[in-house]
Amino acid sequence: MIKTAQDIILKPVITEKSMDDLQAGKYTFKVATDANKTEIKKAVEQLFDVKVAKVNTLNVNGKAKRVGRYAGKTSDWKKAVVTLTADSKAIEFFEGMV
């Protein structure tokens, strides 16, 4: 199955730490669990028209949750921290959040 850039990059991760990393040119995204670093790099470059220097990925384990007597678990997901090159422009989506 051919994956499009929208299938790989699911949504941005908006946390205090990810907002602090914006000054360093690092952007955090929730990505498809089966996506690899080269696919993530191509998807970000295609979607946002920027140059990517490197991609760091990590698998995030879901947390155990309870609702009354029912125990469950949130889904596992994959996070990608994308570092842009120094001469690349910023991603416009994140500009108003700093």
C-alpha cells in the first residue's frame, strides 16, 4: 500500500517541551507507527516545503487508565522529532504558538 504524506504525519504534538524546542528548529509530530525515518523526512519536506536535517523517532507506550471498576490502556503511538536545517524556513503552522 502506498502511503501519502498525510498518512504518515498524523498531527503535531503541542506540549511545553515541544514548544521550547521550536527555537532550536525542532518540531514534534505524531506519526504512523509503521513509518520509518526516511518516510517521515520525505513527508515533512513535501507537506511543509522545508529542508529536514535529521529525524529522531520514539515509540510512546500507552498509559493504564481506569473508569470505575473497568481498567484499560490508551493506545501506543510513535513520536517524531524533526530538526530542520539552519537555512530552512520555519513551519508556518507553529509560528503563532511560541
